[in-house]
Amino acid sequence: MNIIILGAGRVGESVAESLVSEQNDITVIDQDPTRLKLLEERLDLRGVVGNGIQPSVLREAGAQDAEMVIACAAADESNLVFCKIAHDVFNVPTTIARLRSPEFNEGDNLLSKSGFAVDHVICPEESVMRYIEQLIQYPEALQVLEFAEGRVSLIVVRAAVDSLLVNHTIAEFRERLPDAEMRVVALYRQDTQVDALPETRILPGDEVFVLAETRKITFVLAGIHKTDQPVKRLMLAGGGKVGLRLARILAGHYDVKLIERDKNRCAYLASQLPSSTLILNGDGADEDLLQDESVGEMDLFLALTSNDEDNIMSAMLA
């Protein structure tokens, strides 16, 4: 498939890397020639330097023969205009746009063919937020992934001593937990994969990958891990787009403390969040700050800054 990607930033690079590995013909448009050169050297793709919302640049990128365009630029405005021009001028059949603003939702008339002509919307911040919401809802789980429009979930849970299904074979699961039909799809023991066969016995500490109905997840988790205390108190490090979105969702349901390094951003967060949310100006990797704010009494700590190293350090401290 001929695909054009607008933007060679972190998201655009990640998308390009995934699609190149699937034997697609990829062209990336970006205004930074250095960034494009690095991508061309690392991946089997073509780079075009220029402003992607200009028809001449799209034509140079081969939009007249493209089957799909994916707009991953930093600005929503650029991504919307890019999709509109690709569809209206070059008749590209499928358009995908990364849109950070919550004002744009897939299926809205504004994004229809007569509007900005965006077929599908990607919002990484929204995806991260929804994923974190699942982990808050199911604190026993290591991972939760939904399929079939949320009807089925794949959960990863660590087997706990004295739980209902531990020290029993997979074949015995149905007998011991008849109210929750499930399928063990993978099993890891001390970082080594173990064949998930009917006669395989689940041992304490095993990481069990289970597929089950979403409405039965609670029973499955209780059977393998036992039920943890529900999450009530949370601390967030990072008040960026993800942190703000998540704090808005959590406010009113949980006790939330949010740490943000930028003082001006703290003032903005305070204007956007209810007074019940405590905004702290400081570094999430500051051990003294975490201790002063009783991080050890939190049920969940979330490191959500844009810096991987800071997130790892603050999570380790917590």
C-alpha cells in the first residue's frame, strides 16, 4: 500500500516504523531535513522536505497515487487541512489524522467527507488515558486490553499465593470458577514462557494472560490474584495533556494529588480542575517532595511527564 505520513516526530516515526515493517511503500513529509535524513538512513522509506498542506508538496510525495494518508503533525490544524487537501485535490480514499483536541470525535459531521474529510481519528493521549483508567478500575491487573468493542478483554495478572486457581491446572479452572469462562492464552514463569496446556499448573508468581468477557474480569482477577483494595488515593506526576485529561476524569471520584514542575502550568491546571484536586509545584522525581506528600500512603502513583527518565525515576522512588 502507498501511504504518506505527515510529520516525522515521535508519533510519525513510530507509525512509519510499524508500517515499513509490513512491506508498505512509505513517504514521510516534514519540514526538518535533518530529521528526515535520519529516518531515511534507518528505515526503508522516502522523505520529502516541505509543508504538507501545500498541494505541490503533496504532489511531490506522490499523493495522486496514494491509498492512505496519516497526519501526525504537532498541530491539529495542519493535520485537518492535510487530510482535506489529500481527499479533495488528490482523491486519496483513506485519511487518518492525529487530533489532540477533545472537540473532534470520529464520526462528527465536521470530520465527514464534506467537512475536513477525516476517516479515522488518532488521539494517543486519549488512548493512554483510557488504558490507565482500566488499570485504576482493576488494580490487580498488570495490563488490560479490550477487544470486540469492549465486550472481551485480555488481562495480565500475577498469580498470588492462596488464591482460588493457583496450584491448580488450567483444565481445572472451569470447575473451580464456573461463573467466568476464560482462556489462558499465555503464561510466563520467571520471565520465561511456559506452554499454556490443560495440564499446566499455575504457580505463585506466574504472569497469566487470560482472555475473558469484560463483565467477568472481576471474577477472573479474584480467582488468580485475590481482590486488592479499591483505588481511592492517587498521585500524578506531570500535568501535561495526559495528566490534565486524566485528572479531569478522576476528580470527584478519587483523592488526587498532581505534581507539575512548571509554575505557570500549575496556575492553568488550578483553573481547569476542581478545588478538590491538590496541585503541587515541584519535581515528581524529588524524593523529599514525595515523602512530604505521603506518597507511601497512595493507592496508585502515575508518572505521566514527557521525559522517560523522569518517569522511571519517580516511579522507582514511589
